[in-house]
Amino acid sequence: MKLFLQDLEERFLRSHLPPDQIILDDYDVMKMLKISKRKLADMRAKRQIKFHPTAKKPVEYRGYRDGKPVKVKGTRGGKNYYTLQSVLDYVQSITVDPISNQVNL
């Protein structure tokens, strides 16, 4: 875990921006945390990580079939963005101290 945080810190220190000004999208966060798209969606639903959604596109219809509107395939909602600070906050919130630090022998 320390190696992961050091690598992140080293990579983004070169950008000369504070962590709250570095913007990441879904792909960046999934790659950084090595998680799936579904896991990231679950984290958003449980409010474990802060995110900033863009406005959703209105649903487009291509016509009518049997008196019901038919949606255009391939339409999706907006995109989600995260700050590096929110990702770092999440990583710190799930970090567990080693048991050797918790037990006095």
C-alpha cells in the first residue's frame, strides 16, 4: 500500500498541481485502484468515494413501434469525474494498520 501511495505521489508531484485540482475520469480511477467498472459503480452508490457527475443527456427516440416510442441504442448517461484528493481520501479510509501495531507484546 505504501508503494502504491508513493508511486501516486511521485507521479502527480511532477504535474505541480495540488491533488484537489487534478481531475480523473472513471477509467483513470479504475486503473489506479485496479478495480472493475462494477466495483466503482458500487462505491459511488454507497457514497464511499466523492464524484462529480456531468449532466445526463436527454433520451433520444428514433420513432414509434406499436404505438410506443423506441429508444436509440447506445445512449447513456453523463460521465463521472473524480479529484485525486477524493481517491486518496478513499484509499486512506480503507487502509488498515498491521496487527503488530495494534497488539502490545
